[in-house]
Amino acid sequence: MLFERILFSAVLTALFLISTSPVYGQQVIVDDAVVTTERSFQLEGWYGEFESELIPAVSVTSWLEAGVAFLFDSQNNLALAGYALQAKSVNADFETEGQAFGLAVSVGFSDESVFEEFVVYVPYSKMVFNERAALHLNAGIATTDNGTEWKTAFIYGLRGDIALHDRFTLLAEAFAENDDLGFQAGSRIGILPGLLEMDVMYGRGFQSGMDFPGFTIGLAFTPGSVW
């Protein structure tokens, strides 16, 4: 399938490239206040029980990235479910300063290019425990067309990343939309540290019947500066 072929191509390409830049793409829900490598791009994608995504992004400047998220219905043979135009800016280099905050915006469309969602949130990231761990906070709003009316919800979450090894990091997060709470946890594996990483995650809602996001597995490919 197209989604799987693109991910496979990213892996093959990564075997021929060398980079020392950190990789920050993953299928976690709580975002970090980091943009992709300056003068470079990122390709991340994941397959999930309910929803899969492919997100190419490019560094516009050292503090701004822009990308497109393609959403696929995992329970309907990965049929295209929609896409979103995304942008994120940050006030500082998280790796250098040890903390940063930003602003992220996403404009979503159906597979027929009908505007149906607007999301804006502020991510904040801070290194802790002698830079062996990081905390990420998100807060914002999401306005969505549910087919009959537009509804606005407050979205927020907290994520912790704990590096046990240069190639292995534990991830855990709690997130919510209004009072609908959920969690997700798993690990990040540095296949080629600084270039290609894989996340394996599982999550669900706290309320009965809320199975999303379920099990997900994804890759993030981020080369060093290429222009």
C-alpha cells in the first residue's frame, strides 16, 4: 500500500545518510516545543488501530516548520480520511536552552477538501533530571464540525520522556478534550540515533468504550541540514 511503501522507502534512504541532529517526530498526542532541523525536512508516519498518518514537514526557519498531515482510516483499508495543514513556531532551541514554548496551528479538511477542523495550542517543553528526561505541556482549543454543528473543546495534556539509553526512551502521557481523559505509553527506539527513530505506543480513554488511540507503531526520519 502507498503508506507502507513510503515508510519503507524512508527506511532505505536512511541507511545511506548520516546525521547527528535530534529526531522529534512521533505519534504521541502531547506535542513538544521543537521544530524540525533547520534547513532540512522530516518524514514521519505511523500505523494505528483506528487512524494512521503520514506527515512530511519542512523547516522554514530555525524557529518555524510547516507540514501536511495525511490521515488514513486504518479500519477501512487505509482509505484517505482527510488531511490537515500544520505550522509550529518556537521561541528558543530546546536542546540548547533546556526549555522552550511555542504556538501550533492545524487546519483540517475532509477527503473531499471540506473544511472541518481548526486546532490551536501552546506547547511547552522543559528538560529535567540533568537532561535525562523532559516534560511537555500542551493547552489549546479545537473547533470541529461534527456534521450537524461546530463544537469547540478545550484540549490539554502532559507528557514525560525518560531516556534510559541513547537508543531507548520511555514515553508516557495523559491528555484530554474537555473532561474526556485518556493516556498513552510506550517506548522510542533509536534505530539510527539522530536520524531514524521508531515509536511503539498503546493508549486508550479512561472512560468505558473509549479505545482510541489503541496500539500504534511509527517511524520518524529526520536528516541533517540539506541546503
